[in-house]
Amino acid sequence: MSRLTAIGTVLPGWSDGKRRVVGLDEDAVTLGVAAARVVLEKAGTVPVDRVVFVSHDLPLLEGGNAAPLLAGIGLDESVVVVEQVGGAPAVLDAVAGALPGTLVIAADLLPAGAGAVLVGETGPELSVEGRVVRSMPTQSRAADGIVREYDDPRLLWEQGVRRSIEQLELTERPTVVAGLAAKQARQVCSGTPPELPVIGGAAAVFALAAIADPGGALVLAVEQANITAARVDGVPTVASVAPEVRPLPRTRTTPGPDIAISLAAYDRAFEPKLRWEAGSCDACGTLALPPRLRCLECGSEEGWSLVPLPRTGEVYTGVTVHVPVPGLPTPYSLVIVQLDDVDVRALVKVTGVEAGAMQIGDRGTLVFRRISTRTGIPDYGYAFLPEADVEAAQHREEASA
Amino acid sequence: MRRVAVVGAGMTPFREHFGLGIKDLVPMAVSEMAAHVDKGLDRSDIEAAWFGELSTTDGFPSGILADTCGLLDIPVTRVENACATGNDAVRNATYAVGSGAVDVALVVGADKVRESSTRTTFWEWAGMTRDSAWDYPLGLIAPANFALHVARYLHESPATREHMAMVAVKNHRHALPNPKAQLRFEITIEQVLAAPTVVEPFGLLDCTPQSDGAAALLLVAEDVVDRYTDRPVWVRGVGLGLDRVMHQHKRDMTSFPPTVKAARAAYAMAGIGPSDIDVAEVHDCFSGVEMISYEDLGFAERFGAHKLLEAGETSIGGRLPVNPSGGLKAKGHPPGATGVAQCVELFEQLRGEAANQVDNARMGLAHNVGGPTAVSAVTVLGIGKD
């Protein structure tokens, strides 16, 4: 049994014509960070000492994704991170088994969306009603990363999903199902179940976020023939970010050499770059981005300390690169942003809008994104999200218990 | 400091020299320079050389100069100062001659941008001038680097893209008679505005081509100048200026402070002001950069550069012709060679021998800015000693 203190969900604003998809500067980590920040902002000051990150699309399989995840969320680097490959049942299991102070994050890429559940001392209770684990790998992805389909949806439905549900021996029909297409979910549920925007691990979080009956709900999480059933005894507190969906802009990718990476430079920049922090001169307090040995203002070389930077600002100047460049999709826009309330500017890429859809004087926020991938290494940092898009993003459907 | 004279100048054509390596271009430029020394040059007179090369394509630059030019018994120093490399090589040689350390110094500048594929060049060159963790992964290619300035300049000043196009049109027209120029064809404002966008606000015709080439100068002390010519051109002033490297640390991006500093130093050394300049070779890697530079060099009031273009003052026949050679825009831009070649042009202009001659040119200025907009070098050459 665990308590759902708050839930956050995030959807990217792009579509491939059929489904929501991530932008070129997003991945499971950036989506997970976005969802985690939404739920932590909603929950206020609730301590987090453990993160469980569930996805089928973990960017790095060696070395892990914990450091960028914690830096992007703004959690201390001593927080335990468990990274797990899994779908909706794995997420529901992780939530059910979590101790207070655990943040369970799930991120899907196709369709794209992410959710985060903060398990704490308050909120409705979630308890597992039943669990079935059976092998029906109609879609498989092994270590080679290649997705293979065993093209027999009726086999999966009849012999996989339905048989596993029968084995659960539920006393009532669920009100919401994660991991099934809407048509199948309707056949399984009582009444008309909410349609969920994703079907992977994040679907379990969207299912919990969709609970509207004060009496609670029976939630089913399905992945192939694996199913977890859980009961929630109330309506959770939810914060959602769901920008209007637009077609993913067409870009051109040119073959050629990638931009090289220096891991020594990557390492030196990591904390300020991924936590959005400046060096504050210990002698005079002048902020420097990036931090530097010698103070920009007073010339002190005595030392500096990292301090958080504002995440809002205004475009001082900006340009859009149209010419094809190897290894980077074009066009893309770059801006120098004057941050609010501090004497700091930052040179960053623009995100969330078509290239060129910004001008000098535009306001916006700095958001965690994958700036580039260099020799296979994801390179995270911050990008500028123009305000028009921020407003769209803030069409938040909020419900509280 | 002793007075320093330029007594010889030469350069290869600027273009895509696929068939020639740096080991060919460097000796070709030096030989052309030597052939144009009025009273001849005995190479054994050369006591030291400075070699401006930004990126090396065939190995160790100083050694290549010594080896390929038959100068194995003198010291050779490579100068690398981003796009200010060429004029900084001139500055270093000037100090050596002026100080009395040597009487005869060779200055060479060369680069071979087209030794790499057009696309590879973006990252090779950006890698030399960008912060590896913060700027490089953003895709801050060279045009973007300058476009960040020009976009803000267009925002604050009355200048428009049409004025930028006027720079490109003028410099293409100036390049027509120049046999060394890479782009010898006229263009129209309409063509510039309609060209494919490279990085807003730069279209393809606002941008310098990628070039290969080499240029050479012979600098000698006043004491020995008569051995080489009766018509020397004098190095009247040199200056170098720097600025914060990262764009976010530049307070006012409508100006290039390195240029202001370099020009101030060069004018002061020459004992002149901007109004004394009769002809200038100004860094125009991208059309808008020439406009900002008019103001930084003191040729125009702040945000007044467009007026010079509207009045045709910087065209041949105008009050202060700028880039009679075609500039970087049309003559070409092999970075290490660029500044040296600007001085080759001024040498010819001041002696009345230029392909695109400016009438009565007595004082000339050469200017580079680069790296990313954090360094500038300015050289002032004149007919008169004082």
C-alpha cells in the first residue's frame, strides 16, 4: 500500500500526424524531468529520497541516466535512482511498492508522454488487487534495439490479455485501463473508460491521473499478457501540461561528421549546465555563466559557489540557421536570452516552436532539453521555450482530491 | 621605434585551389612578392619570417614556410589569432623590424579552407573557436556567430537587409577588375535578397565564399629601404584588440569592441584619425559586418553606416572607397591570408598600381575581426613617412 501525494503528467506538443511524438531535442530523460518538475511544483516541499525511472527508451544502457535525471529535476546527487525497463504494469508495481519519499517516473516515446507519481504520507491509498505475469512477446525488442512484431493481434487479445484478466479473478470490472488501445479498453472496463494519450509505462500514471470518482477506482495496467490490478481509494491531486499539438516541423539532416565531444569539458560543465546554475563570486557575488576562475566584475580568483539561475527571460538577439550542417537537423534557432532579475545572459537553442518563430524581445522560459547527441552521448542543457508556447503549455487540467 | 616600410607584396589568386596544397600556395605567394620588389630581393637578406595560418592542412606551419620557400636558416614564427591572424602577423613583423632586431622580415598568410569538404569545415573551424561544452554543441556555426550581432544591429539601427545587400553588390562590383578575386561577377540587390537563407539575416550572397590562398609582404627598416625601392609604403600604425569570448558576456552586440580598440591603437600610432583614411579594406565576411565596422572604425556615426551606403561614399569614386579589391565577400577569405592580402591591396593602391585604383589614395586601412568576434587587428599604411 502506498499513498499518492501528487501526480504530474506531461505531453510534448508535437505530432507525426497520428500520435504525439517528441521533438528532436527531447528523449525519455527530458520528458521524465518535465513530468517530475510538474509534480514537485504541485506538491510543494515534499522530500524525495528515491527515484524510480521506468521506460522502454532509456537513452543510455551503460553508465545510466541518473545524473542528468537528478540534475534536471533539481534533486541532490545522493538520491537513489532505480532505472527500470518496463511498461504500465511495472510502473503500477513500482508505485504500489514505494516507500514515502519515492518519485516514480515513467516516460514513453511513441506515442510520447511522461508521468510522475510522488508517493508520500498524504493522498489516496493505492493497493495491488492482483498480478499476472505471462509471456506473450508479440512485440519484442532485444539488446540490439530492433523492434520485431509477431503480427497476430487476435492471439495477443484472446490468449494474452483476456486470459490474464480471467486469471486475476477480479470481483468487479476496472474503470480505467493503461496499456491497451481505447477500443480494447472499452471492452474490458465498466462504463466508458477515459482515453489515455499513451500506451507504455507512462499510461499507468495517466490512468491514475484520470481517476475522477471520489469513491476511487480499480486500475488495470497491461503490457502484452502481463497485468497488474490496483485499487485507489480517492481522487489524486494532479497537475498536467498538455500543449496544443502541432505537426513536428520538417527538418533536414545532412550526413557527415558529428560534432566531437570532449568528456573532460562535458564533465566540468555538467553541474551548472544541467542544473541551470551560475557561479557566484565569493568576493562580490557577481554571477557568471558558465562559472569561471576569475570574476567577470571584480577579478577575484578566490572562488565561487553555484547558485540557481532564474528560468525566465527575454530574447536579446537571435538567429535561425538554415544552411545544412552535418549531424544537426536544420533549420534551428539560437537566441541570447537576458535572464530576469540578474545580470546574466545565456546563449541557447529555441525549443517548442518552429525554427524562426521567435524575435527580439520575446519572453519565455528555460527548459531542460537534449541539446545535441555527440558521438552517441546525449548532451543535456537548457533551451528557450517562447512564451506563446508556455501559455499553451499552461492549459493545465487540474483536479485536487 | 624605427620606421618600417613595405617594399614588396604578392599573392596567389583566392579561389578553390583543389589542385594546389599549402606547400604550393605559400612559395607561389612569396615568389610573386619577391618578383615585385622594385630593385629585386636576394632571399638571403630575409632575417626572420612570421606566418599567419589559422588551421594547418599539411602539417607543421612554420616548418612548411621555411622548407617550401628555401628559408631554412632563419627563424619562422606562426601567428594564429583567428580571423585577425593576417594583420596580426604584420603587426608582429613590424615590431621586430621597428625594434631593430631585424632589418628585413617576411610576412606570409595562408589557409586552405577547401582542403576539407564544405560541410566538414563547419565543425573543424567552429571547434577552434567555440567553448567545447557550452557553445559548440549548439551548432553555433561561423555565420550564426556574426548573425547574432547583425540581428541585434538591424533591430536597433535604421539599417535594413537592403543596406546589407548594398554592401554585397558593391563588393562584387569592385571585384570585377581584380584578377585575384574569387567571385568576379556582378549581383543585384534583388538577387541578394532572394538568395537562399544561410543563417538569418544572411542569405547566400551576404556571405564570403570558402577560399584557398596565400599572400606575402616584405617589411624592411627605414635604414635599408633604398636597397629595395624608391617608392615604399610605410607601416604607419598597427593595433590589436580583444573582447570577452562568449557572446553572452558581450554587453552591446551592435558593435565589435575589439575593432574599436584595435583602431584606436593603430590611429594613435599613426597620429591620424578616421577622416585621414583614403581607402580601406574592411572585414566583410558577412555583409552586415562591414556596416558595423564602418562605425567601429570611425568612418560613420553610430547607427549611421547605412547613410554611407545610400550615398555611395564607400564605392569606388566615393569619399572613402571600402574594399576596392572586392573584400572578403568577393575577393575571398582564406583566413590566415586575408589580412596579409588586404595589405597587398593597400600596397598597390597607395603606389597607384591597383587593379581597381582609388584616385589619390595616400592613406589606407586594413581591418579584420573574428574569433568569435573577440579579436580584431587593424593596420594603417601610408605613402608618407610621418
